[in-house]
Amino acid sequence: MSVSSPPNAAIRSFFLDGSAGRLEALLNPGTAEATHAALVCHPHPLYGGAFHNKVVFHTMKALNSFGFPVLRFNFRGVGMSQGTHDNGAGEVDDVRAALDWLDAEFHLPMVFAGFSFGAAIGLRAACPDARVDSVIGLGLPLLPTDDRVYDLDFLRTCNKPKLLVSGTRDQFGPRLRLEELALSLPEPKKLVMIDAADHFFEGRLKELRETIEAWIWEVLSA
């Protein structure tokens, strides 16, 4: 279904320039025949989100298995990234900076993937970006437990291929609300609910990775 990443390819650790300062980044190299480059964004910075998150890591592995170079970065104020948390507004600029870097480095169509906060914020930058040709939203936070509110209405004008993946036990994404959202979105789209998975896909990361790989294969074969 997929191709192998370069054997023993070294992960590149570096900083990219963002509007609030340098952003700590990791690049898993792709193959010389890569058809796409990919960006994966991490969950909420104030709740332990960072580029080493397990969902982010497994998403990177799924995309990298197709030979795509995959970029992860820490949002402003996380790890060694400069700046301070900006409640999502400045973080959209962080995503744009990462997309700009990927485009300048590889000149390839891009796949965007984000988990939770990373999906709600990153999709806002990726959907209108013509350089991004497909998007993945994992664990969309439709019902946060605090005063955070994510306006996802912009997805109703996102005409790119879209994959939404959540768990049937996701406490922040009730199934009925996810299904209602998915019904409102333009084609092409796919909603996958992973049985018994919670918001963090605990114990279901293998199924998550296989879901992403199967969908990417569909998109590449279309």
C-alpha cells in the first residue's frame, strides 16, 4: 500500500522563522520520488501538546511511509519555540510559516494533518492555501470542556479532499455532532469513527495509522 522511507534517514532538527520568532521543528526526510510534502500539527500547547505527541508521531509515520517528507513543529511558546501562546490567532500564522517553509524547501503539493487544537487551528490556514491539496483532521475538538470555542464553519467552503478521524469515545467530539459536521461539508470527504477510541486514540493508534494510510492511498489513486 505504501512505500518505505529512506533507510536510516536522519531526522533533521532545526528552527524555522515565524511571526513571533523561531519555531522549533523536526523534519522526517522523504524519498527522491516523493509526490507530496506533509505537515502535522500538535494538540493544545497549554495542555501538554507538543510535536512528540503520540498521535502526531503516528500520523507522521503514516505519511512518511509514502515517501513524503514530513514536518512537525512546536507552536509558539512550546519547547524551544519563541513567543507566547496566542489563543489560536497567532498559531494560525505559525502554520502558515510552516507551510511556507515546506513549499520553499520541496516545491511539492502538500498534505496537512492536525490533531485536536492542531486540527482546529491548522485547517484554518491549510484549507484556503492552494498549495495544500488534501487535509486531515484528527480528534476535532467540537465540545471542549472549558471556555475554548473553535469555529469550524470555514470547513463548509473547504473543497479539498478531507479526512476526519475520531474515536467513538472521544469526550471532546461527540459522534452525532461530528456526523452533522461531516454532512455539512462539501465533497470529497470521509469521516471515520474508530471503535472504542478516546480523544487520544489510546490503544487504537495502530488503527489510526492504518486509516490515514488507506485514505492517502485512495487520494493518490484517484
